[in-house]
Amino acid sequence: MPEFYIRHQQLDTFFRTEALEKPAEVFRKVHTPIDQIAVDFYKEGPYERFVSEDQVARWVLNSSGTLWGNRIFTITGETGSGKSELCQAIRYQAEETKGHVPILISRSMTRLRDIVSLLHQHLDEPQPDDIGEITALPAETVRSAAVTECLLTVETKAFQAYTPEQRQKLRQILQDVAFGRLIERAFTRYKKEVVAQGKERVLELMDYDEFQNLMSGAAPFLKAAEVFPLFRSRVNDGMKRLVSLGDLSQRLRSIAQHYQKQSKRPVLIMEDLTSFGFVKEDLLDYLFDLNGGNFDVVIGWTTGFEAEQLLRNPNEGVRSYMMDRMKGRFLTTSQDTRGSFFLERNHLPMVARYLDAVREPAAADRIPDPFYPLNPYAVTRIYQQLIDDKGQQKRTPRLLIDVIGRILRSNVPPWEEIEARLLRVNLQDWPLPDSFFTLKQEYPAAVALLKWYGRPDDHKVDRRTVELLGVAWPPALAQYLSDESIWSERSDEPVGQDQPTKEEGEHGAGVAGQVAPSKQASGLTPDNAGGSKTTTGTTATVRTEPTQPKPQVDQDLLELQNWVAGSDTFPGRQKLKAGLTYLLNLTEDHATIANPRGQLSVLKYEKSTLPIVMAGTNDSDVDHPAIRLQPTREHYEFYRICLAITSAREAEASLSENLRLAAWVGSLVREYQQSQRVYLSTRLGLPIEAAIFHAYRIVKAMSTGIVDPAEPTFADTALPAVPLLNRTSGLKQMPNLRDLMRLKQTVAALYQSFFYINTTTADPVALERIAAGYPFSKAVAALNGFNKQIDIGFKVAVASSDTGQGKEKALHELMLLLRQAGGELLSAGKSLAPERDTFGPFQETMAFADGMTVPLLKEQLATLRGIAVRYKVMARPEWQSLQEMSPALDFGALTKRSESVLATIGILSDPFRLMEAHRAVSQMEELEAYKTLSLAREMLHEVEDALREITRRSLNQQQKFAQRDREDCEDAYTTLSETLEG
Amino acid sequence: MSFEVPTSYLLNYITTLGGTLETLYNIVALQGPLPLKEIRIRTDYRPGGAGEDHVKNGLNFLHTLDLVSLDHDGYSTTDKAAEGVDFRLKVVAGLRKASGDQGHFLELHDVLVREGRASVTDDELIAILNRKDFTTPGETDINPVKTGWWIRTCDYLGLVQQLNGRKRILVMPDPNLITAMLRELGANRKEVSVVDWLRHSETRYFCQLCADGTLHPGVAATLAELSSCNRLRLIYKDDAPPFQIAAGQSVTHLVLVKEESSDA
């Protein structure tokens, strides 16, 4: 290339093709202040959509003293979009403020040893010289160390949730060759990526997708997403030991302390987080633990890396956890167009600065404009054509400088180089006169010059520029030469001076606008972005509004963040619990246990607060059912919402706006309900339904004698006021059974809640399942194992006369009672013989009924009456009814009906049969035939008693009785005896 | 007794509970054919009670949806083959098949999903039912009692979630309904493509896609939560149409996690 007053030896200094830290003097010379940095959010004050680098630096350095904790700012942008420039600008500003010490870790530090070395410069201790470099290790070593670490991970507490068989399986997989290969592949990639320049680096020693693929096949039980970070962090720790890296966080902590003593704040500026390779997670953990130090932190990361780590992190909690802890998030490129915001307005001044840096100083007065040997139109056109190596549009400073550098280094004139290299001209955006296409055949160089350098409206170029460029201009194209400077503004606009002004930038944009009127279509432009907030891609969904929360909320939020980060204190957690309770209260049934299909729930959680246990805090982690919250970043977002909810109305609004939150609350409720049932079932030894079923079966049987649940009337929950129990001799003495009977309405209500849909529809299917699966003896045996350790706040919320005064029975009291009453019944079943006596009258009556007919009974009653009259036995009024006996009474049928009852009484296998017998007897007692016989038997007994009494007296007072009287009496007694025997 | 399918509009069954339907269906399925009288005995029905014949109403509802049939022997279930299918899915399938004037029950849910509504109030439901483009049966008088019943029933069916003591529902499916549907497609044994699952759901059961073809936020949230609870694995493959369930997270295939596949 012709000289064009370019100092070619300087090109490599200024037009560097790699992203390397620029020496201070180079930086100062070519650095164009970045005045277009998009603010996604800044939390310490109001902000505008776009700010300058000075503003960012001021924000970052807007701290003093040591009470601030870590303050984190991130800079996101495409590779080569000026993140490093911004970082360096912050660094130089930090050097000029008294209270700050910048520590810049540039992207070019690809060895951890260098980073550690840099850190040690800030400590008064010698740097360790034994730090190895992981990339220098044999793959074999890395693999075996990683496998060992993974095996050790399996032995940690986190894996105790898996069964011994599952852990064994896991150990096998980890020792398998497939897993080893997974590690080796990742390591090979790591080595390649770590030295990669100008592109995004992926530095992981384990790849999640591969890990998940392997595990989903070999160990489907494994919660891969959950355990992967455990493995990864362990492997990373192992690698640290392997290269004797030591604890990076500890070093940072020491630096923090070191500067704390000097009342200074270290400003840790990382041009690219991936420089930290496999320790970047460690580093993030340390930095995002806001209490970890007093660093002002600037983290640069590429759009792709940030998306991977943060925005696309499926774990919403991690995402918002990090977002919440950032003080500010800045973007250097548009996420839509990948274009640099800064460059859009400043490509002209920036290029001018670079050109100025390599220009022969003596030539400054002779050149027509600061872009020589280009011109502003050419620069803008180059800027518009910028693409990356995949052919995608990518307007970044580095690419622009790279292209300009190549043009300057080329051995053909710029316009020819441009024409050869940048052919992707969209002619519709850039109409050229038709004549150019024919003229081009003849004068290719001149037409190329016109095409790239020409003024958009008339395609003319400066005559002076053409002369200075040394082009022999063809007369045929003379009409395209302008005698006026097409860059007439040059004298008014000091482009390329050390302190370019704001106006200059805007002017540059104006030129670009002339060149390409269609640029408005290219997406976000500073012009429209200044006014309205433009949402950019995925950021919109995670945007944190720059609100000014109340200080109290801030404190709670900080505590929450610390808790999630592993702190064991969270004094403000009651607020979180209160908020969560509002949410839980909006979902039905979280605090009741009943038939899932039904509408009746009387077993309710009746404590004033729900048991919410936050792991890691000093919440006593009881073993009973509770809603358990883990300090996981995954749920951080939900916790944060809970913290802010102070009313049911807010809870409703949160749920209706955030269905993800609603789904999470739903899971909590389901888990809680499930744990309640499991807990009760484990403690009781049988499902709560079965316990309730038996409680009701006892109460029902003892009240009514109805035992068989299949009997339709079994479900009739209206129990008689006077139970059959009183007919028994021994059972009614049993204290627990009697106490249980006193709770019969409570028990009945519980029964309904489990085996009814509503008060009018029974659920026989649910009933049969339980009745068949849990026979009484088995149920009582199961209950025997339990004591009152189910006092978990459940009460039977039923207004009944059982308990009176609205007092509710706690579930555990009821279950204790059931257990004891059941025990009483079981032991009673072993000695039911005495109970037979209570059936004496019935058995006698039925004995009397055998062979009895109405005429026979009438005859016998006549005899009896005669005797009664003769011996002056007092007649009872009810005996009168016997004289009006219906001739239709069927004593034979009565006898037949009594047979099974008498048989039952004969064996009396268990208390339920006993009550069944009592029921049958009581039903027979209602029959006219039985009543008649019973009355007759009663009459007979009374007359008999009377006669016996007379006989006794007559024997004693023999002298007073006539012989005849005595004989009559004996005759009557004989008759009576015969009647009775018959 | 008439064996004709009852003609009362579904929206008029305002006293019938979802749980009653399930119980009646279970009784008929286990012991049918059963005459009404027998079913009444088994459900402890006592005439002269609350004044509403829940048993008869419930059976009529099931009959309208063709889940039970009626002949001289009494009521029988219609699809013996579909045993093991979640009862709620059976009802939803019946509602989906219900044609003509009876289509309105599920159509109301369709509108909520298609319009991408995350939550609605009672009043908003009434407004939709009264809209001109909505085919509310002419003779039906729309009132809060009916929408209230619709909400309770849809809540029971797992199509929406009612907020306790509030007039608001969340348009979000019950995760168990989703897993039941996926199990039906064999997702407990193999990966099921989201497209297939959605097609299955949309034609046979209920709508899950908004009008613009994206997953309804309630469905997306439910999938995300199922994945978070490790009940469902979300898979992304490059060669299948993706559906977004969260910012930056799309899914093309689903597979139930093992514990989930065996709990049926």
C-alpha cells in the first residue's frame, strides 16, 4: 500500500488483532470514551437508559470505607464490544481516586498462576511458586483425580437420600470407562478453549449435558440437575489441589482485610470471568456472598456466557439471586442486533483516533480530513458491513478496528481492498447510478473509490482527497469530483482531539444517518432508546426495576440472600413465613385431611401458625410434617416474593400474575399433605382412614349393634342417644370405651369426612377398600405401637354436644382413646361368657315360647289367674292386656327367628357379635308375640314367687294353716311347675 | 324410566359435585349394571333429605357425557377398555366430545387458554359467557351460581385452580392431570414429543396452547414445576419444534421420571 502518511511500524501497536490489554499510553491515545453504555439496571440511584463510561466508573467507585460489603456490577456484551476498554477505563479512574485500589484481571491472563501472582502483589506475603497449570497435566491424571472426587462426593450427606443399592450403582457408573471418557473430553475442550482468543470460552471440567445423558440412561433415579453442581464443585476442588492453587476466596479475603486496614476498597475488575477457568464458580460464590469482603467488583462476561450462566439458567432462583445481588448491570451491545451501542454513534471519532495514532505527525496539516486515507462515508460503510466469521452481522469496535487495520496493512489502495473484501453491499440500501456498472469495467479503481468514498446524494468525492490519495482520475468521471470539501464540517468539528465532546458524537451519527437512511430499521438506535425504554431480548423477563425499596425490606432481602448463600441466621424469616402463609391459605385443603373426593373436612390443622421450617436456620427441625424450605437458589425468587407479601390481597395478586409461583405453592401443599398422611400412617401403624373407620365402627356397634359395614344402614351417622352398650354387663364398665362413646358425634363427623362426598352421598368404594384391608384385631394391634406422638395440631373441628362449649378434640387424644378402647374390646372378647347372663330373660322367654300356641297360653294363663286370685297375689295392671291377646300371634315364627340369636349367644365370639345379639334381641323385644310371652313369663314368675313365699310361711306357721289349704297350695305349685317346665 | 340421554344443559347441574360423579362412576364401574334404586342404597341416599336428588342428577350428568349408559338392567359404564384412565380425564374427554349446545362447558375453558389468560374472576367469566361469539345455550340464564359451579367443577377436574375465599381462579392445570395424560401416551417408558402430547390433549381433552401457538403460561408453569420436583424430565432436541416454558428454556420432549411412572 502507498504510504498515505501512515507509520506502518505503529500499526501493530494500535491496530492489534487480538484482545489484549493495551499499555496505558496506547490506551490513552486511542481510547474513545464510551458514551453509550446501556443500563439494564442500577440500584443505588436514578439512571438513564444510556450512560457514559465515566458514569459507570463513578457508580462503581461510589463507595468508601469498609461497611459496604461486596458491590457487584456486570458488563455484558459481545466479544470485542469494548468490555475490556470499559474495564480499563474504570481501572484508570480507580487509580486516580484515593480510597480505591484497582486489581485488573485482563482477559489475556489465561493461566491461573498469573492471576494468583497478580493477587499476591496486593498482599505482603510471598507468592507460592509451586502452582501448577492444569492444562499442563496429563489427561490421565485429571481423569483419575476427577473420578476419585466424584466417588467421594457420593459418600457425602447429600447422597444419603439414595438407597445403598442406588449409591452402589452410582459408584459403578463413576468408575466406568464411559464416565472417564466424559471427563477426558471435557478436559481436552478445556485446554483448547483456555487459549482461544476473540471468541467465547467454555471452560468446564464436566459437561452437564453429557453428564445428564449418561446418568439418565445408567442411573435414572439420580436427580442429575441437583447433584451435578455437587460433583462439579468437588471436582474443581480436586483440581485446585492438583495444581496447588489453594483457596482463591481466602486470598481475596486476605486482600480485602489488607486494604481494610488502610481504609481502602479494592476494586476487582475482571475483563472476562472465564479467565478463571474451573474456579469461576468458586469466585462467583465468594463475590456474590455480599458479606464476603469489601470489594467493588466489575465482572465482564460475554452475552453468550451470561446467558448460559444466568439468563438461560433453568433455575429461576439462581438467576434472580444473582440479579438481586448485582448493584448494576450494563450492556455494551444490543441483544437484538449484537451491535455496539457505542459504535453506532461513535464509529467515526473512534476510527479517527486510531488513524491519528498511526499518522505521520508532520502530515496533520496536509490531509483533508481525519479519516485519510479513508473518508467518513467509507468508514460508515465499512461499519455497516461488519460481519463475524460466521457471516452474521456484528458491529463491534474490535471488528471495525480489525478491518481498518487490514485495509491499512494491505498492499493495494484502501478502496480496492474494501471492494475486494467487503462485497456484501446491499444495493437496495445503497443505490448506485446505473452508469457505475458499465464504467466499472473500464475504470474499476476509480469506480470503487466513488462507490465507497462518494457522498450519498451525488456520489461525488473531494478533488483534493483524490489528489492526496494519488489517484489518476479518468476524465470520463470528472463530473464526480467536487471542488468543495464534502467534509466541510471538519473545521468546526475537532474530530480526533484528546477530549471529544458529546456534540461530536452526535455529529458522527448524523453522517451515518445520511449515508444509510435505512439504519433506523436496524433495531435499537440511541435516538429512540433515549426516550423510551426498549426491552432487549431475554433481559426483559428478568429485569429488576430500579425501585427504591424501604430500608427494612432491603435488610430482609439481604438476610434472605445470605441464607440462600449458606448463612445460618435469618432473623427476618418470620416475614417470609407470613407471606408464604398468605399464599398457602389461598390454596384449599392444605391444613385438612379428608376424603380427597369429598367436601366434608373436619380434621383441621388448628394451630395459630403453619409449621414452616426453614432449613439451616435455628428453626427447630421437628420430625413432624412441616412445610420445609431449603436455602436453594432455585427457589430464591419465590422466597423473595413471599418476603414482600403482607396481605391476602397481595398474595392473590402475586399468584394471579405468576403462575410459576402458584405451581410452586401447589407443590408445597401437595408435599405437605402427603407428608401428613404418611406421618400419621407411620405413627398410627395404619392409615388414618382405617383408624377413623374403626373408631366409628366401635361407636356404631356399641350404639346400635350394626357391625357389618356393607350393610347400607351402617353409614347412617345418626346414632341413638341411649346406646345398646348399657345392656351389657361388662362392656359398659370399660372406662375408655365409655369415653369413646361420649365422643360419638365427633367420631361420626370424622367418619363422614372420610367416607362421604357430602352429607347426602356416601362413598362406598372408599369404605370397602378400608374395611377389607384392616380387620379390627389387626387395626388394634397396629394402634398398640403408638403413643401420643401425633400431636401435630390436628383437631376435629366439629360443633357437637360431645365435647360441649365448642371444645374440640385433638386428633391425638381421640386416637389414644381409640387405641385403649380397642384394647378393652379385644380383651373383653376373650371372656365374654359372663355376658351371656345378660341374655337370661331373653333365653327364658324363648324357652317359654317353644311349642307355645295362643290357645295353650290362654289356658295356662287362666289357671295362673285362678291361683293368683285364690292366694291373693296382687294382679298388675299390665296383666290385663294378656286377656286381650290377639289370636294371630305366631310363637312358632318367633322361635324360629330366635334360633340364630340364641346360637350367637351360645358362642359370643367377640364384643361386636355381642352387640349384634343385643341388637337382634332388642328388635325382637319390639314384637307383639315376644311382648305377650315376656309378660306372661313375668306374671308366672310373680305368682310363683308369691306361692313360694306362702309355702315357706305355711311351713313355718304350720299350726295356723288348715290342712286343706296346704294341699291346695301344693296342687297349685305343682300345676305351676308343670306349666313352666312345659 | 326413560333411557334417553338427558337434555338438561351441563351448566345447569349446579348442585352436582365432582366427587359425587366419581363415586357414582366407581360404583357403577365396579358393580354395574345397577338400577337407580340400588345405587341410591349404596350411596346412602335418603329421600326427603336435602331435596336434591344428587344420585339421579349425577348419573344424568355422566349419561349426558356418555360415560354411563342406561337400559333395563340399570346403569353400566360405557368404556370398559379405558380402565385405569384417570376418572377426571374421562370426564374431560366426555366434555370435549359433547357436541352442539353441550359443548359450552369446555368451550369456556378453551377461551381462557386461547386468550392466554393466567387468571380470571367470576365476573370476567360471566362476561365471556355473555359474549356474542360464545355459544351459550339460549335458554340458560348466566348467573354467578352457575359460574361458581363451573369453577368448582373445573377445579375438581384439575383444569383450573380456585383461590380459597377469593373470586379468582388461576388457569393452570393440576400436575397430576398432566402426568396422567403423559402416562397414557407412554411417557413413563419413553420420551414423548411435546407436539404429540399437545395434539393428544387438544383433540381429546383440553386446550393447552394460546392462540399464537405458544404454551399457555399455566401449562408452562406446571411443566416447569414438575421438572423442578423431579417428576418430569424436560428434553430439548434440535430437530423437533420447541415450546418455551420459561425465559430461555424450551422443551421438545417429555419423559416421566421413574417414581412417577409407577404410582398409577
